[in-house]
Amino acid sequence: MSTELRRQLASLVVVRGSGHGSDGQRRYPRWELSNAELRRLLADGVGGVILLGGSAAELRLRCEQLRHWAGGPLLLCADVEEGVGQRFEGASWLVPPLALGRLHQRHRQEAEALAERYGRCTGRQARLLGLNWVLGPVCDVNNNPANPVINVRAWGETPDTAGALASAFVRGCQAEGVLACAKHFPGHGDTSSDSHLELPLLPHSRVRLEEVELPPFRSAIAAGVASVMTAHLQLPALDPERPATLSAAVLTDLLRDDLGFGGLVVTDALVMEAITAHHGAAEAAVLAFEAGADLILMPADAEAAIEGLLAAVAAGRISRERLEASLQRRHTALAACAPPGGLERTLDDLAQLITPEEQELSRTLLALSLKRHSTSTVPPGPGLNLIRLDSQLNAPQLPAMAPALLRPGAHGYSPTVLDGRSPSPWSGDPAAPLALERLSPGPVLLQLFVRGNPFRGSAGGDESWPAVIQQLLAAQRLAGLAVYGSPYLWEQLQPLLPAELPAAYSPGQMPQAQAVLLEQLGLPAAALEGGFTD
Amino acid sequence: MSTELRRQLASLVVVRGSGHGSDGQRRYPRWELSNAELRRLLADGVGGVILLGGSAAELRLRCEQLRHWAGGPLLLCADVEEGVGQRFEGASWLVPPLALGRLHQRHRQEAEALAERYGRCTGRQARLLGLNWVLGPVCDVNNNPANPVINVRAWGETPDTAGALASAFVRGCQAEGVLACAKHFPGHGDTSSDSHLELPLLPHSRVRLEEVELPPFRSAIAAGVASVMTAHLQLPALDPERPATLSAAVLTDLLRDDLGFGGLVVTDALVMEAITAHHGAAEAAVLAFEAGADLILMPADAEAAIEGLLAAVAAGRISRERLEASLQRRHTALAACAPPGGLERTLDDLAQLITPEEQELSRTLLALSLKRHSTSTVPPGPGLNLIRLDSQLNAPQLPAMAPALLRPGAHGYSPTVLDGRSPSPWSGDPAAPLALERLSPGPVLLQLFVRGNPFRGSAGGDESWPAVIQQLLAAQRLAGLAVYGSPYLWEQLQPLLPAELPAAYSPGQMPQAQAVLLEQLGLPAAALEGGFTD
């Protein structure tokens, strides 16, 4: 009986694994369990795995393997907010949601139809690869451009847009037999710190929450979203003590009772510093469950979390009724999922992974979200192709044959790449920040890959891009500008540009976005380029 | 009949595909055929595919798919000279062969036993993943340290060592039911230009070839090697007109008649500039076949090559007997291969991909090949971890959690990475080449990833590492030195080091090599590090 109870509690725990098959391929072994650990925990009844890393083909095999180890239904999820290809190469990687949020301000119906197709594409490919739970849409309202962690992941900058598009995504995704997840409840858009590192504070009143933060969640719930993920946030107006993830006032009183949500409530990763710094793995799981969560995501120690829950049931902190309710919600959610394909369908499923309609969706989203500053084209080189990105290591947006490298190369522009590990290109002079004498001479094509906080990049160093633009203009060396990612950075830089300067912006950073953008700057496909436009 | 003849000729062509499943994942689409092209060519009878790119799991699925498209036996090969993990992540990635060549000078039997295990490991894992043909061992004698293309890929610097170890590799690999391939006939070791770019010239007499170049091939043939790959080299002593790949004097008179080789002769990639610059795709294929090759690898245009061969048969340039002999050799080779596993065995095969014995082999090879300069350890930082490698983009040796980054980081050393695309770290002063004022202050841990030509890296720029060592010593800033790859660079730098300087060399560049080397320098495993020591 105690064994059965332990299995029941374990089924409410979701652990993290790598999408790659072998232990040596794990990118983050601190968080990603080894195969031996995964196998043991799944045999003991652990109910879900969140996956990161690996290609589409690897993910497909991995999901088969995990289901085999579990010997029964399993929740298999991933943070594929921007299409499955955002995390698993080979699947569709779509422009970030905020691009549609911008479109929605002008073309409401078109944007909503596209958001539904976006959800359908994500759900369908997730299902084909073996996932049954997409950890999206983000329902946070990105009304704070300095937000370092939500930003372009949000579907809108107003409650109306975020709600309309997030719920369209939910409809599309769930129509494919894959659960969606509205996050991060009750709203992470108006924060300027990163809960991966510390516990942000949202100082708003309940009235203000009703106006800004809650409407998108209400929309998603009305659309039938199967799950809601909690935020690691302090909301003193609702709970002066506990962060949202551990707060009964937020999860039970607000989400369950006031918003009437009857689906699965899942914590954000409990291993995140905002929670682990304050509670142990066991107590964090118990507190989250007591507060109203059904599923415990990525506890710092899965065994300890299960033991903690077991002790809490024994001590009467968790009632059998409450446990039954959570088990029933998990059962209901799994029953709504399309059945997995089976190993023998692997090659067929992979062969039809991206449909022509989904290819067309990728292209349409890129075309609609592209911003062009002028009709000018980049003059022929020789010149310098100066690329800024957070990190070149394992950068999916910059394979060796990326258009951002090859197309300027074919036009005479040699690449110099700046990231957090490059020798410093900075002068120390705020008015002329780039040490131009250390870089190749000639015209400069500047390509900025920036997401998250647009004003200070995570690559460190003295990155004042407005001053760099003015410096290059004063030196008559700015040959072109490409911004990939943040609309806020583009909106800050574009007013500085002469009317005829070749410049454009795409919210996407993937090779396909580069191809579309650079085409506009007069840099067509190069001979060796990847098949990035398909 | 003509259709049957066309299929027969097509079966002697080996085309190139990506190990990744979808067209958009191709890294080199100029050379890697699209899925539509592969499918059509295989349906038309093309007889083999050379694969590059993708993980072990992807390769397994890819081989299943290609066999399915072919509808019959297929040669599936890859350049996995240093273990299957050299090209396909997740499998064993072993130290380069030359490390065993060095060991062989001192411990002959031990080195030969290890080379056989090396071949067995490579063959076994190739078979489990669906390959039936390993394009190794390199039988070239690397008697020219400036060789830009063979170098550490060779098994020895003397004919005796290269022959003994290469034939041990052949025995091990073929015992697993996977064909091996001795390359690059008649010997590419004593060249200083790269046949990928131009046609190197080997000015030696037949007598000298008998002394140096040919013995390793004779050894491999005596060991029963199933195939021999030709070199794109000019050998005026043997053939004043044609490069080896197209020379009847080399392939028929020397290899078939004098050396008595009865197995498969395969060209090196015909698409390489050394050949394509001089002949069209069709004529190059016909010339190679006329010269004595059985299999045409990577013609610039497979259709054209097949049509060219068809026309040559019609015109009587290729006799039916000669064609039958090549078909028979291919048939015999395929009959010697272990049967493929089948889709239903995929998860089992992947789960047992690396055996404990193979893990132990990896560790043994690393331990035996490590060179340590002193017993000193790197002092605690803060300091600079200065890493040099050819390219950070898609660098399998430097994942974001690589020991070369994380271990010095945990010790207080911040990384700066130099590659062909970084802002210049050079001063222009040959006596003090590094512009130290542009780099972080404090002690410098220098980590050099150099293979191929050790004296001028392909990363470009002014790389004089002896002068850099002297500069850092003079500034009293050299905290440690790690060289990964070239023994020639290590032998050039080590004499410059003070006796107590923490320094070490590994022929391997993979994360596991970094872990083993840095352990010796007093930098133990960091918390977030990957499972790279397994």
C-alpha cells in the first residue's frame, strides 16, 4: 500500500533529461539525470520528463526509450515555445511570438489565425516526435521592454493581444492532441530581474493584476488550456510570505477558485535558485503541492521530493482527497493526448515531420515580421562583417554555413564575431566604443543577434550599440545593419540611421531569418549555403 | 538490358549524404545530396553513400532509411578514422592514431594490441549504427611533420610502425563484420600541400616508394583489408601524365599486379579540386574506372558519372569483363559484412553502443599518450584562460560545458577564445606577438588546439606560439600550457618551458582529453561539467 502510494506521488514528479541518447552527450549534467537515474526513477513511477537538447530524430528515439522505461503513460514535455525546432533541430523553428503580437495591433484576425497555425504546427510536430505536452504559450504581458527573461517570448505587450494570441496557440496545439501550458502564472511580464537567478518582486495590487496580468490566463483557460505553470515571483499584494509557486493564495484561491481552472497546475522548475535558495528539495515540493500544484517540475532531488511528499501524506499535511484530485487531473490530461506513434513508425513520422503548409507558415511569419529601413543594398566589399551574438559555442543560429556568414562573405565581407569570450573589441571611449584600429578596414556590415535585455547584452563588455552606430556613421564606414531578435533594440537604432542606409530587422535569429533579411539587403544566396530557406 | 547495365554501373558509384535526417540540417549542401536526390539515385541503383554529420542516434536512423530507399544491399561508409565518435557524437572518439605510433616505438606489442582494439571498437560501433564500411586506416607514413592533411591521422612516422598498426586496425575492424579501407594509395604522407585544394606532387622513385610508402599497404593487404582508397597525387616516376587516382600504372600495374590486391579499389572523392579542376564529372569517373578503380566516390555529378560510364561501355572503353570483375568484388565485399540490425533493434543497439571495455580503451589511450612537463599545478586565479582553436562554430571539441572552459573557470581563469573569426589579439611585433594590453590581466593559462600544420594554424593571423611562450615568460605571466593535437607543436614548445612550469600535451582534442590533461595540471572536475570522463 505504501509502495502504491509512493508510486502515486512519484507520478506527480517531472524530472529533467537530455534529448540526447548517451550520458556523455548531456549538455547540463548538473540538471539532466543520467540514463541509470532516469531508468530507475521511471521504473519507480516518476510521471514525466522535461527534455532539452538533441535533434528531432534523437528526440523521437528518446521519447520511445523513456516510454519503454516507464512501462506506461508518461508526460513528455519541452520548452518549445517557438516551434519544436527552437530546441530540436530538424523541426520548424518559428519567429518569436512577440512578432505576431506586433502584427495583431494592425491585423487582428490575420494574427490570430497565424497564432493558431503556430500552435498547430508546434503541437503536430511535438506529437510526431513523441512529446505530448508543450510548455507554452507564455501568457505574460511584456509591458516592460527591460524584462530580461520574457521579452520576445511573450505573445503581446497588451493584455488583449497576449490573451487573444496565446489562446489561439492553445486551440491549435491542443487540436493536435498535445497539451499546452499557460505560463507563468500569475504573470511574469512586468519584471526586470531573472527568476533563474533571484526572486523577482511584482508590487502590483489585485486590481492591477485584474487589468494587466490575469486577462491572458483567463483567455487561455476559456480556450481550454490543459495546464498552467506557476511563476517564481513575490506578489506581496496576494501573499506577503510565499512566492507564487508556493502560495495557496495564488494557486488555490486565485487560480483554482477565482479563475476556475480545473486542469493541471505545474510548478516552474523547483531547482531554480529563487526556490532552492529558500527551501530544500523535499519541503519545496510539499509546499508547492500544499499550495495547489499538481505536478512538481524539476525538483533539486527527485527522490527527496517523493519522500517529502510521502511524509507529508503520512503527517496529514496532504490529504488523500487532495492527492486523488491531482492524480485524476493527470489521468484526464493524459487521456486527452493522441497516442504515441511507436518505433516502427519512426522513419515515416520523421519523413513527414514538416509539411508544406508548415514550411509556408515559417516563410509567412518571417515575411510579415521583417522590417526594412530602406530599399538600398549593401555595397560590394572588401569590408568587415561584424557579428555580435551571446556565444558562438553551440549556437544554433550560427552554423558554419549560416547565411549571416556566407552571404556577406560572397560579397567581399570577412567575418569578425564578437561574443562573451572574444578578445575585446572595445576602446573604453563611450563616444567611440569600438576600437576600429583593431578591426579590418573598410565598410562595416553590422549584424546584431540580441534577445532579452536589449540595452546591455549578456555577452558582457561595453555594448552601447547606439554609440557604435554613430561612431561608424561618423567614420563613414557603416555599410549596413541587420538586427535579429529584439524589436526594442531595432526601435532604438533605426532612428539613428540615414534614410538611404541598407538596414533591416527580423525578430527571428535562425538561419532562415538571416536568409530572408539579407536578401532584402542585396545579399542573395551563396553557393555553399545550407538549405535554410526550405 | 540497358536499364540493367545502367543499374550495374550505378552500383559502383558512392554518393555523399548528410547523417542528419532533414535537408535543412545539411551542413554542406553543395556536396550533400538532398533527400529527394538520394532517394531517386538509390532507387536507380546507386550502390553506396558516404555519410557525415549527425549524432550516433541520427546515423542509425539514417542508415535504416537509406537501406529502405535502396531496397537492397548498400555500402554505407564514413571517414571514422578516430572512432565513430569522431564524426557521430555519442559513439567512442579515440585519440588520433599517431599517438599509438609514438607508443609503438617503445612498446611494440602493447601498441599493436591497442590498435587492434581500436579497430574493433570502430568496427563494432559502426556496425551497430548501420555502417558496413570504415574509411580507414590511413596507411600513409607521416614522415613530413609539415604535412597539412595527414599528420596525426597516420598510424606511424616509419613504414614499419605504420604498417604494423594499420594492419592491426584492419584485423580488429573486419573481425566485427565491417570493411576497412587502406588509404591513400600509394602514400600521402610525404606531401606538404592539401589535395583538397591542389594536386600535390610526390617526386619519389619506385625504389624509394618500396622503402617508405608501400610497406604499410602491403601489410594491410596481407591482413586482408577489403578495400584500398587512391590518392589524388602526381607521381611522375610511375605515371608522368595522370594522378594516382586516374593512373593505370598505379592502380592496375602497381596495386593489382605487383601488390596483388584483389579487393575493392575506391577513388578518393572525385569532387576534390585536384581532379575536378582537370576533368569533368563523367570523364573523371571513366578515367578512374579505366585505370583500375572499382568504386567511384563522390563524383561531382552522379548522373553524369553513370552516363559517362554507360557511354564508355557502349564505346568499348570499358569491357564487360572488367565491369563484371568490379561488380563481383563489390558483391564479395558486401557478402563479408555483418547483416544490419533492423529498425526494431534500434533502442537496444543504441543502449549498448559503448561497452565498458571500449570506455576503458578510450581512457587507456588517453593515459598512455598524455605527456606531462612537470608535476606543478596551475596557481589559483584570477587569470586568463586563453584558448586557440580553428573555429568555435560547431566545434565538437568545445561544447559550452567543455572541461577546457569549466575547469579553469572554477579556478578563477576567465576564457578568451581565439579563432579565425575573433577580433585580432595580435600586436604586429614578431618578438611579442600578443597584444597583451587587449587581454585580461593576470596569469595566463594557454590552451592550444592545433592539428595539421603545426607551425601556421589555419585560423590565420600571425600565430607564432614559440614567440608567444617567450613573451608570456618574459612578462612572468605564463601560468600553464596545454597542447591538444599536434605532437610537433608540443615538441617545439616544451623546450622553451622552465622546468617547473605546469604544462602537458594530449594528442586528443575531445572533452575527455581535456579532462585527463587538466586533472594533471591541478584542475579537477567542475560542478557543471559534462559526463566527459565516461
